[in-house]
Amino acid sequence: MDFALTDDQELIRSAVAKVCADYPDEYWAEKDQNHDFPWDFYHAMANAGWIGTAIPEAYGGSGMGITEASIVLEEVAASGAAMNGATPLHLSMFGMEPVVKYGSEEMKQTYLPRVAAGELHVAFGVTEPDAGTDTTSITTAARREGDDYIVKGRKVWTTKALQSERVLLLVRTTPKDKVARRTDGMTLLLAELQRDEVSISPIDKVGRNAVATCEVVYDNLPVKVTDRVGEEGKGFSYLISGLNAERILIAAEALGIGKAALRRAVNYANERVVFGRPIGKNQGVAFPLAEAKMRLDAAELMIRKASWMLDNDMPCGAEANMAKWLAADAGFLAADQAVQTHGGFGYAREYHVERYWREARLMKIAPISQEMIQNFVSEHVLDLPRSY
């Protein structure tokens, strides 16, 4: 077994860190507080070629694997950018996976080079108010009219909708009660987003406020049949094909947030003097930070295992889900302990750990809850009865 990163992977880490060094914690705190999309950071990462990390070379990307993409996003988050920095990038890095695998050659040639160059933003439209994690119960529907689909329905938690020209939109083309399996009859469309038939409303939320997440209403939106990904009715399976990559990249971001939080906590524990001694000398402060370090390192090993399996075309559903669960848990624990280590100052914005805490908390909910991952492991790994 070889647990070392390759020389090229180490170069990726250092190169990304160099870009991120120009965007300190104060930059991200300001963007978060002002709800201001980090365009200059985004363009810097695009110009350096990092958005196209996992897009094939034939379509303008670097043709690297999810392992390399996970290193990029971990380093971004660990710089202090956290989710405000990682989210603008990761949707382009994993979100186009269904297009890479199942899109027509014309679709790939039209859209992938623009995504890789950072010119085209694509959002993800799957979740609905009354469906949530039960994706098969979505009601956003598309009916065929000649060379177009006409889409009507409502989605929530569509991140980056305000900036995105297109959205990978999951719709029902056959009603649920008319299909043999509940996963049948759903179609994936690469639809236009900035149109009169689309209403976009940002959701007021607790964190990651530099990047808006929105409710989106589609009122008879026309989508060309040529903008359908793959075959009609197979959209759910196409969507699933990209979820393992998503789990791994989200896990890497949670890991990065945990590392940023732990770094600040350790520095503070060494510098803060109370009762004539640095607080880090007290086991009540030191031991929880040591535990956070161990949990982060354990999560990192599962991320590396899962990404290696995915890059080598091995089934990795269990590993990808475990990586996300472990990293979300470890990242939040580290952020929570960083706040605790700072005491009252942990609640103050100027020390930044409250921002890490708010953003790390999200990872235990999105893009899939910790409980749904436990459902997956219970059923598919332990062979226990399905619970839902």
C-alpha cells in the first residue's frame, strides 16, 4: 500500500495554496457578510485551469481524476475559504459528470470547454419542497411538444442559480404511477436558466452566504430536445452515476474546513495565556484538539480510498458515502472545538472560527444527510432490512 501523494499531486496542492494565499480569511468574511459572489477568486482559479481538473482533455479540461479534484477543493477549503470558496468551483468539477458520460458529442463539444474555462456556470436542479431526499417523488414535469420539452414545476436548494447560464434539471417525463420502477420516467435536461419563464429567489440561510442557494420556479420553460442528456426516462440513473464523485468532493471540503479550524484553534491555544500559562497546556483544551486531529486524519484516509477506487473504475458507493459521513463528522467536530477553544472570542467574527462552524454544519445535511448515509450502509453494506 502506498499512502503518499505523487509528486504531481503535491504540486497541485502547493499551486492551489499559492492562488488561495491572495484571498485571506478577511476576504471571505467580507464576501460572506455582504452576500457577494467571489468573482475575482473564481476567475483566478479558472485562469489557473483548476475548474477543468476532472474534465477530459478532449473537451478543454486537464483529464485528471477525482483524487486530484478532491485535493484542489480540500486545499481551497483549508485556506480559510471554506464552502464560500469551494462551492463556486465544485459544481463545475463534478456536476457535468452526467454530460461527460451520457451527453451527445454535440453537447459535449458545445458546453464542456466553456465549463472547463470557467465561462459557463451550471447549477443543479434536483431537490423539491415536497420530495426532499425522496428524489423519485419529484413532480416537476416536462411534456414533449415537437422539438422541445415544456417544463413546469419548482425546485429548491439550487445553488449558484443567480450566476448560472444553465441548469442540470431532473424532471418527470412519465408520471410515477405509470412506470414499472419508481426510478424510471425521469429525464435529465441541460436547460437554460436565465429566461422569463424562470423565477429565481435566494433562500435566506445561516452560512455560505457568498454563494446564494435558491428556490427556482419553472413556468412552461421550453428546453430543446437536443439539450437532453442521454435517453428520455433514464435521467435518474445518469444522476446517480455522478453522486459518488460528489460525495468524495464534499468530503474533501469538509476535511479542509476541519483543517482550517484546527489550525486556528492550535495557534490560539499556544498564544492565549490564562492564569500565567498558555491554555494549550491544559489537557481539557489539548485533548479535544488531539481527538479532532485523529478524526480528520482517519476521514482523509477514507477519502483517499474512495477517490482511488472511483478513479480506477471500481464500485465505491459504500466508500464514497462513508468518506462523506466521516469527513462531515470530523470537520464539524474540529470547527466546534475551535469555537470552544477560543471561548467567548470563538463567537466573534474577527476570529473566523464561527464562520467555519456555520459552514461545517452544512456538511452534515447536504448534499445528503448523515442519517441517509447510515441507511445506505445499513442496507447495502450490512445487509439489514431497508428502513424507508
